[in-house]
Amino acid sequence: MSKVLVTGATGFIGNHVTRLCLEQGDDVRVMVMPGEDRSPLAGMEVEFVEGNLLDPDSLAKAVRGVNRLYHLAALFAVWTKDPDLHYKINVNGTRQMMLAAKAAGVEKIVYTSSIAAIGTDGRGTPSTEETPFNSWHFASPYILSKYITHLEVKGMVKDGLPVTMVMPALPFGPGDRAPTPTGSMIIGTLKGSMKNYWDGGVCPVDVRDVAAGHVLAMAKGRIGESYILGNSEANMSNREFLELVARIAGVANVATREVSRTMMLRVARIAEVLSKFTGKPPVTTVKNSSYVMEHFYVDAGKAVRELGLPQTPIDIAVRDSVEWFRANGYA
């Protein structure tokens, strides 16, 4: 039995990773922010420790006595008042967590990166772990922070950091409390409000497969290697995804009107201007809108071959997601 620390355990992916660790008999410690809502972990036999990625001393305490670390905690936001917050949390905070883990003698680390750290040709060719980052034209502070952090963590391997990196595609499924952007699309479909669609494509993947990929990476992942956690059979356009959800959910008249790229960017510019006056987050930004209009497909073959990453049929993931949202009053 291993003593493991999971950061970001109250989050969507982290919650599922925590459950899998408990199921396989690990002694699980979870790091939560002071005052953070712990209800997503209700009923789980875990040890709580308070920590903050902006407080290096708290990280040293969190990893003390730990054999293995799953580092999922990160800031994901379309917009923040502090333009440097993504760097402070995702880049510097992760660096401090890696240093604390190395100093504590942690045997193995799985770091949750993102497909945002690789590039795309925008024409639908599936990207791999080796596809060079080229997303400068739509690189939001979040995307840049994940790219920089991926490089930093990978670079620390040469100094003895025992880390394997995983790169989730677009996870969705049961337990999406926030909800995620993908979950919001599903909820909108269930409510009958997703009449619009836009150009672009994604690789949706069952969050339970992504969680399994983390645990498999801990057991089998090679040090210094990266693994895309996606579903290679599920690359599809945004419209195709919405239509799939509608068909399974039994909802009519979904994705019937295409919103042009020009209109998408115009709305984003207006939203950004308004946020400067209101101080409230815009519904989207120019860079975020540019990102969602990319055909960003991925090839998860490496993770399937080396880790045994599950490839749950996307229809099953959609069905279970729809049932969970309906059962929990989201739609």
C-alpha cells in the first residue's frame, strides 16, 4: 500500500483519481486550500492537509511522508483580474510543488499537464506528444502557463525528478459539479438552448478513462515521458458532438445555426471591453474563442499502447453524463 498525495482532489478529474486510488487500496492524503469546499470528497476515507501553491512551506508539509504524488491542482479560468495569476499558480506553484516532492524523497510523481501544451495544424490532423507547440495566436494566459509548466517539469527530470506527465484532452462525464466547459455544452443541450454551433473540433474523453490514465501512468509511465489521455476514436467537430449529445438525450433542434468566425470574435471583443468597465469576467475572450474554433484533434495511441489507457465508447460517456446532470438537477 502506498501513501499518496492528490492535489486538486476536489476538482473534476482529481475527484475521480482519488476514488481510484482508494479503490486500489492506497492510503490517500488530499491537499485542499484553507476554507475550500470539501463536499466533493464526502464519504471518502482520506486524510486532509491544507496547502496553497502560493505558499511553499505548506507544500513541504503536504508531501511529508508521501511515497507518490498526483499533482492536478491548477488554475483554469478564461479571465482573471490579475493577468499574472496563471503564472503564479500554474508555473511557479507547480515548480515549488515539484521541488518539495523531490526534497521529501517522493518516489514517483504524475503531473497533470494538458493537450494545450502541444500544437495543432488546425486542419484535423491528430496531434501527438511530439507535435511542437504552435498555438501562439490563441495562447491565453492559461494555455501559456500549461505550456511553460510542461517544459519546466520535463526539464527537472535531468535533475532527478521522478515524474511522468499526462495530458488530458477534453474530459466529461459524471460528477462534473463546476461544470466544465464541455459539461456546460451538455447542460445547454439538455435545456434546449444550444441552437448555435461554431466551426472547430475537439477530442472528448470519458473522465473515468482520464482518471484511469493517471493511475496507470503512476504504475507504468516512463519517467520523463508524456502521455495524451484522450479517445482517438472520438475526434469530432463541435457540431457533431452537440448532435451526439442531443440524440442520446432525446432533445430536438440542437446545433441548427452556425455562428461565423467573424461574429464569434466580434462578440468576444465586446465582452472584453465590457469587462473592463464592470470588473466582471467576460463570457469569453478573443483568444478563448479562437481556441474553441480550432480543429484540435489528438492521437492517444501512445497511452493506449504503453499504459493500457481505456477507450470507453463515447456514446457510453455521453449517456452517463446526461443521466448524472439530470439526476442532480442541472437540467
